[in-house]
Amino acid sequence: MFATADIAAFLLTLRLALTATFILLLIGIPVAWWLAKSQWRFKYLLEAIIALPLVLPPTVLGFYLLLLLGANGPFAAITGNTLAFSFTGLVIGSVIYSLPFVIQPLQDAFQAIGARPMEVAATLRASPRDRFLTVALPLARPGFITASVLGFAHTLGEFGVVLMIGGNIPGQTRVLSIAIFDHVESLDYGSAHRLAAGLLVLSFIMLVGVYATNRRFRVFRL
């Protein structure tokens, strides 16, 4: 039913989405916590930088990443290596492009906690680390679910950034979105439909899971 090349593209896409989501959470949790709690006057500048991928065309971001990480870019000049047209380059591009889809839900979840639970924990002599791990994280669980699913799903379906920085190398950078484009270009609409329908169903199931889980948490809190 599925060609070997399409199965390889699916496995590569899954690996990319899992890797990028893990890195996004590692970066997003401390950044979102700081944004939610910081009173820095110019915090909005960092928020604007993080939100740029929401309004920036993917090809623009991919183009500048290609210049940065390509053979003639500053990264290659410093290290002697290029990350363009490699899996690592795909990960970097995916992390940057999906950053707001992870940080914003986490920030909203942390802000929704309010100051009262943290103050109560402080009166019980809980350290800042304990307050974060035992109070903030459990209360922000719906935000973690939303951020993880959105980051994963957004990476799963990205096209412009991965095409610009990764190209179309079978087994190395050819992800599902590029495989669909290849099938459409060759007028193989049957193969394109199977891959596209699979992504559509998977994305829908993940979003249904997010909304259902968040609804359950809201009902539980009430």
C-alpha cells in the first residue's frame, strides 16, 4: 500500500517530531516560566521574537537558516561543518519554527496558576524548586499536554522550513510533507492522498485528545 520511500519518510518525520518536541519542552519550560513570572520592562521584546514564526512565511525563516547554517555561513566558518541538508539542520529549523506553539500554551498555563498557590507553598517552607516541581508543574498539566501536542503536530506537517534547510534527500531529509509534494508533482495523486489523509486523521485525533483532556481538567477543577 505504501512505498518503501514513503515509509522511510514517515519514520524520519516521526523521529524529527519526537526529537524537536523533546528539545522544545526543554527550552520552553524555563522560558515560559520566566515570561509568566518576570516583571522585566522589555519582556514584550522577547515575546515578539518568540512569536515571529506565527507571522513569518516559513520560506523566509528557512532561507535565513540556510544562510546561517549553510556552507558559506558563519556556522561553517567557525566550525568547518555545515548543518544544512542534514537531520540536525531539520531539528534546528523545526525547533525555531515551532517555538511559539510550545511556549505560549505553557506561559498561559503558568499565568493561570496565579500567585496564591505558590504563596501557600512558600508559607509551608517549600523551596522555590519544590514549589515549581510540586505545585506549578501539576497545576499547569493541561498546558503541557497542549504544548506537547501542538509542537509535535506542527513539526509533523511543516513544509517550507524543512524544504529550504533540508532539501529533499531520501532517507536523510525527505519528510512526509515533502513526499506528498513529490507525489503531486509527479501526478501520483493516489499516493499523495494516502499520505495526506493519514496526516489529516492523525492531526485530528491529536487535537481531539487535547480538547478532551483539557475539558476533563476543567470539569475536575470545578
